[in-house]
Amino acid sequence: MPSPEGTARDAGVDMVVNLRMRNEIDWNEKSVVEGLGMRYVDIPVSGAGPGFDRAAISSLHELVADNPD
């Protein structure tokens, strides 16, 4: 059975954006994603407190502007 990441790649996904905090994942998602030939972007956003801070919003804005498709 194909992995969810491989299925996403086969469907045309070429970038994975991780919004989880680093302590919320216990496997190396970046290695898997990049190993499948996709781009991996890490923009940690805390679920507690304000969540999206100015830095996260700025990073997401820049990412969308640079990747309109």
C-alpha cells in the first residue's frame, strides 16, 4: 500500500507545509517528503496562545506569494 506522502506526490502535490510545533511530531517527516522529491517547509504554529504570530503569518504570506500555483 502506498504511503500518504507518496499518494500526495502522485496526485501532483509538490510541497508539504508543516504547521505543527517540533514537539508534536515523532518521526522525520522532512526526510520522507524530500525523499519523495517534494519540497518541505516548516512553519511552526502553536495551538496554545495566539497561534499565528507575525513571523508565521509573514512566512506563509511569502510562501504563497512565491508559489502562486
